[in-house]
Amino acid sequence: MTASKSPSAARKPHSIHDQNLVAGQGGDLHLFADGDMPALTTAQGGPVSDDLNTLKVGSRGPALIEDFHFREKIFHFDHERIPERVVHARGYGAHGYFETTKSLSEYTRADIFQRVGEKTPVFVRFSTVAGSKGSFDLARDVRGFAVKIYTKEGNWDLVGNNMPVFFIQDAIRFPDMVHAVKEEPDRAFPQAQSAHDNFWDFISLTPESMHMIMWVMSDRAIPRSFRFMEGFGVHTFRFVSANDESTFVKFIWKPKLGLQSVVWNEAVKINGADPDFHRRDLWTAIQAGDFPEWELCVQLFDQNFANSFDFDVLDPTKLIPEEILEPIPVGRLVLDRMPDNFFAETEQVAFMTQNVPPGIDFSNDPQLQGRNFSYLDTQLKRLGSPNFTHIPINAPKCPFHHFQQDGHMAMRNPVGRANYQPNSWGEGPRPDPGRGFRSFAAEENGQKVLLRPESFADHYSQARQFYLSQTGTEQKHIAMALTFELSKVEAPVIRERMVSHLMNIDANLAATVADKLGMRKMPKAADAAVPVRDDLAPSPALSIIENGPASFKGRKIGVLAANGTDEKALYAIRQAAEQEGAMVELVAPMVGGIETSDGQWNEADHMVDGSPSVLFDAVALVLSEDAANRLTGEATARDFVADAFAHCKFIGFTAGATPLLAKAGIEPDMDEGLIPLDDAKAAPDFVASCRKLRVWAREDAVKL
Ligand code: HDE
């Protein structure tokens, strides 16, 4: 025990335990407060002398409960968690700005859409839906795309998803739908997966889900990263002009880098290799100054269009094809800063659909109306106080004044005598009929009923339209996804019920899935409430492959190299990638690095054992023959190549690398995706080929 309290003694280790702790550690360690390091204090501000030992009687105890520093530290630690979100628990956020690029003053009085060139701060949180906070990123799932825009007229939260439709038509079904997709309550698994009986039982009993099921079984549910996905407000909203005229509006975010997804076999492996793949991607891109960007587009329409459209614009299981109603670009969203602290910002951010500025209003979509209740309610549960708007990430950035007071954790209370209005003390604030929010004065009448409108009854036509709008490759992925998911369903009756729905969507799809599930006879098609339409024109905007990037910008090449690698070939790839705006990471037998042909030392980014090719968009094998021969004996190196091939990636290779290709069962001239790299001029061509992202023609040969 130490008895000394003198300042000089305080700079030395107190006890033998402290010395053991620091023995042998290098670096600029400050063990005690000095001119550079402030004193550690309790939350009450009291300086702490020792943070390694509890107060005891003698060095071997017993411990004393009067040790207030110990008690406060443990008490606070015990209460560090807040309830995770019931849905969208796993998420990742970033700061940025929204820049208005088109004035919409004709349609809305919302201040944010008045002045071209004006920038408004935003915070965005991306998420998966079903998994808990610690689940993996590459679940087959919908992605949340929630945007909080700190406008000059208060916060506008556009709480969207990466799919433009939803599973259900009425918010009252949400708890059932979410219960069904989450872990089954008796066994508490599976985590972050829809491939289980409860989910498919619910879905197969819910025909209104069929359109969304096509989306969730498509590659949209396994995006390459947040940076390569679209966002949708889903519901029809209203713009309200200065003259109180209303225009219906749907919101769409379009990624500047184009759309991109991974394949399922890859997703499963990414989850093992890097469960934080999407988080890391956003973090790395923003830290590298490669700021992700989206264009905000609006689909604007009036009541006449709504009346003439094939489906009810209030039905959140329907979309308006872009070919019928062109999305108009009105702004850009740029994410350029990571939060300083994940908990303070990303975990505590409270999105609420009811946060709309004057000039943006709700439609009668029954799901939107239900959401407007749920999001406020859920914040009280999660953040524990009606004062959650006092948390900086949730506070408006414009001036605000109200008479709300007190409650848990009140950081701001009214100043002065008046805490009500009107008052005789000359103290504000007061309502502002001119600037304030006014609902659109829609005429509403009718009986109070528990009814779904007839106009919501067609559950299959748009599901069919979505399926038929996909390329052959994407259609195959949908069939494979359905087969995988339903193969995890134990009850044959649920599998059959699902196939009976698929028969209303597309006969070939139903037959393929039934066949792959080993179903011995086809069930009867499900009864459709209204005849399924086969006259809806395919919408190319719904395909990912049709809307890929024209560039390899923002993507990543994994270069497998080893001692003896040709320095020039390595340099050429790095240069070509840099010119394209793509990233290169060096994968080597050991993370320390490699010595190239001319004796130069190159530090590696990864060891091949820990960095399979699923983490890259394309790979290059820049190896001497010796090294390639050595690597044929390494399972991870063989898998690196075999997986890149199986996942239809472009593979650049030096002649020396052919033994490794051969060991993975690949002949160098098998298809256009295998690109020799021996000539230094080949590197730019290799990178240019990568713009196509994948060699889909290979998929039939691979038979994953
Ligand atoms: Fe949500 N949803 N939701 N949702 N939702 C929540 O709110 C809810 C729906 C969406 O990153 C919860 O703060 C109901 C559609 C996102 O923090 C909760 C219904 C869309 C996020 C809630 C829906 C969404 C949520 C849980 C009616 C796309 C994450 C935690 C069927 C347009 C926001 C929270 C974030 C979160 C309720 C349907 C998007 C419980 C009742 C449709 C992106 O309030």
C-alpha cells in the first residue's frame, strides 16, 4: 500500500501491481496526471488518485463500501446500455449535408426547397431490420435509410428503406410481422435471418407481402455496401405550396456510384470474414475523403394522376414505375464526417416520421399514419425521457422556443417568469400563423370502419412486374433465394403455400422453386382477390444490373502478392486503380509485407488467411511462379482464387500465377473475366473491364 500523498510521489507507480501492469510497455505512456494529461476525476469532479485498486483493509482485503470512486464507476458501467431498437437495431450513421439543386417553390413552401445551392446539415443512419445490435451486416434483409435533415424550419426526418414498398398495408400488422421475422420466442434463434418457419408462415398467410417478398429475395437485400443502394420514402407524401395547394410526392435517393449487390454465397462468407463489412466500408470511404453521395429525386403527381394510376397511391405495397412518372432530381446528399462517438450520435439518434417542416405533409397511407404514432412512442422507451430532443444529435439546429419544461434529464427549461402563453409579462414565444405548420385542408368524410379498401386488393400484379423487370441473372438469384429460404422451413405445408403464391407471380419461377425444393407435385395456385394483370410493362429501373455504374470508382481490388512479385506489375495496378478512383489493398502470406522482384519492401494490408476475396470487388494475382507454387499448398490462397471465380469477379493474373489458378480448377482462357497482366499496359484494361463488376455469363458454369 502507498501512504505517500506528495505530488512527486503521485507521479510514480503506487504499488507493485502498477509496476507489473506497465512493465515492458513501449510508447509515450503517461501513467499519472502531469502538464500534458489532466487529472482523472469522478463524475462529480473530484480528482482520483488510484484507478487500479479498490479501497481495502490491507492489500488483501476485505474491500470497503465507502470507496465512492469504485461505486460510482461500477454503477455507471452497470447502466451503460439503453434498449436497442425493436427493429433496425443494427445501424451505422454519418454526418453530411443536403444541397438543394432545384427550387420547388412552385410545389412546396418548405424552406429547404426554395434556394438552389443552399446546404443544410444532415445525419443519416443505415441499418438492417431483423438482427440485434451485434448481428452481422450481410443479412438478407431490408436496409433502413433514415435521413435527419436539420432545416431552418425544424428537423425533417425522411425515414426510408432501400426498397420502395413494404410487407404490409396497415401499421396494425407491424408487431405480428416483426415478431414473425425475429428469433422464434421459444428457442431464441435464428438471429438476423428470415429463413425460418415463423417468417414464412406469416408471409404465406399474408398475400399483401408478395411484392415486398420479390424485393427481399432479390439482390437488393444483400447490397455491396450502403454506398451502392437506393433509398425510398415509400409512402406518398404531400407537398403544400404557399397558396395551400397540394401535390403528391414520393422521395427516392439515387447513389452516385450506381447500384451494386453481392451474391448470397459471398454474403454468407463475408459475415464470417468481416461481420462489420458495411460499417467498415462507410468508415473507410469517409476517412479516405471519398465521400458517398446520393441524388434526391421526387416523383410529383396530382389527384388526376392518382385517379388514373393502376393502383392506389396510398397503398405502401405499390410503387409508381419510374418509366410512368419520371423522378426529378432536386438535391444532393453528401456524407463527409463520421460521428465523434457512436453511442452519442448513432445509437441515440431518434428518427420520427412525424418530423416534417411546413410545406411537407402526410397522405392518408394507413401505414404512415400508424408510424406517426410509433416513432414518438418508441423514443420515450429507448431514450428514457420526454427530453430526448435535448440530446445534441436530436436537437434542431434552428432557433426554437417553447414552454415544455421539467421531466427526466431536462437540460433546458424556460428562463424567466412565464412558462405559459399568452401571458401578461411580455415574454414569448407565440404561435405564428404565417410561418407555422398547417395541415393541408383535405376534405375527409365517411363511416368509421375497420376495413381495407378494395383498391388495395391486388397483391400479385406488381410482384409479377418486378420479377419480369429483372435480368435473367437476377431472376435466377430470386429463385435461388426463395429455394434457400424455404429449404430452411421445416413444415412442408408452409413451403407449398408459398409456391402457391409464386404461381400467381410467374409460373416458371414457381416451377423452378418447387423443383429445387424437391416438391413432388405442384400445389393449386393461391386464390387471388382480383385477377393478376399481365399487361404491366417491365420497368428497367427495377433491375440492379441494368443500373450499375459506368465506372469502378469507389470499389476495391484485392491484390494477392508475395515475395518475388514483379514490382512494375504491382505499381501498374496501383496506378490504374488510382486513376479510376478505386482502392487497392495488398494481400500477402504475412501482414508484415513482401519483398518485390527489385528488392523493394511493400507493407501488406492483410494476411491472406484473414482476408478472403469476398472482401473485394475484383482480385489480381500478381505472383512469381515460385510464390504461386508455394501458395498452391495453402487452402486460404486456393479459396481466395476459387471464390473470386465462383462469385463471377474479374481476375487479373500474371503468368507466374497460373499454377494457383490451375489448383483452383481455373484455366486462364476460360472467359473474358480472366485478364493477363504481364504487359504493364494491361493494368488499365483490367481496371476498365472491372467496370462491369461481375462476369455474370460465368454463373452457369460455376453452378454455386
Ligand atoms: Fe419503421 N420503425 N415502422 N419503417 N423504421 C422503427 O423506430 C414502424 C416502416 C424505418 O435508424 C422504430 O426509432 C411501424 C417502413 C427505419 O433509427 C419503430 C411501421 C419504413 C427505422 C418503427 C414501420 C420504416 C425504423 C424502431 C408500420 C420504410 C430505423 C426504432 C408498418 C419507409 C431508424 C425507432 C433509425 C425504426 C415502427 C414501417 C423505416 C418501432 C409501426 C414502411 C429506417 O418506431
